[in-house]
Amino acid sequence: MICTKEDTKLINEIMRDFTNITKIAAIFVNNRGKVLSQEYNFSPFCKVVRRNPTYAKRCNQCDLYGGLDA
């Protein structure tokens, strides 16, 4: 899936609104695990963990598998 700048902007707007209403954390990734949106409602713990490259890789794998499973 190739996202244009307009697509990315729309995705971020939808995710921002969705996460503000539901209060759940969310991130949008492509089918290879590349992040295509901002991180929304991530806990302070998740933000710290994702700063570490080793742990961030695991988080990205989790994001990818979650998206594929959904």
C-alpha cells in the first residue's frame, strides 16, 4: 500500500479522533511494519520502551502482527 501525503494526513486525522474518543492507543503501519502515522495515546512506559532500538524493533513487530491479525 502506498500512501500519499494526503492519505497520511487523513489517516492521522481519523486516528486522532478515534483515539480521543476511545482512549485506546493506536498506530498505523503498513504490511512491512513501517509506521505511517503518529503514535496516539501511548503510555509513558511505551514511549520510553520505543526509544530503545532493540525494544522498538519488538514493538514494531507487534504492531505489524496486530495489523495482520486484524
